[in-house]
Amino acid sequence: MPSKKSKPKNFNGMSYREIQRNNSNNRKSLDIEAQRYLKKNGYKNVGWDNVIILYQKIEELSDEVTLEDLFLEADRIGNKYLTAQEIAEANQSLSKVLNEIDEEIDKKFPDTEIEIIDFRKKKTH
């Protein structure tokens, strides 16, 4: 009686070795803190279930949103509900505040170095 050969396991169209390779490459692209987190919490790249769990956790960590991303998204969403005039006024107000901050920085940290730029053409012999 012939034995049934089991169908090779796949996850997202990848074999066990492909997932391991993917995990290794993607783990290197994470920041150091995320890599330490994975190690500290026992995520391993060995064993079918472990490689899948690690794969999912790496994807979750690499999809984390930065504070800057949140501000940009909030600005984009907020602008949807404003008229062009309100957006222009807000930008002008922001520009004014940034200029004031710039002036304060210049007062606190004056540029005392004198820079001389020589625009004369140098003759090469």
C-alpha cells in the first residue's frame, strides 16, 4: 500500500525556508530596540509555528507608525474640512510663529564667525 505524501506546508505562498530567510532579512532592517524586543521575548526563527509567529511580529513592528506620520496624517485629514482661505491663514500664522522662533534662536545663539567668500577667479599656471 503506497503511503500518502503530505503536501508541503505553505504560509503566504512561502515555504518554511523562505519564511526563515525572509525573517532573517527583515529582522536586520528593524531598529535595534525592536531587535532586542524580539530576542528578549523569545521569538525564534526555528520551528514551523515559531517562524510564522516571528514573521507576523516583524511585520507588526515594521508597520508601526511614527509620531511624525501621525501629525502628517492628522494635518491631511484636518485640511479636508477647511476652505482654501482657512488653510492659507493657518499656514501664514504658522509661518509667523516659526519666524519668531527663528529670531529668538538668532538672539540666543548669534553667529559671531565672519565668513569671507572670495569670488575672484583663481588663475591656474
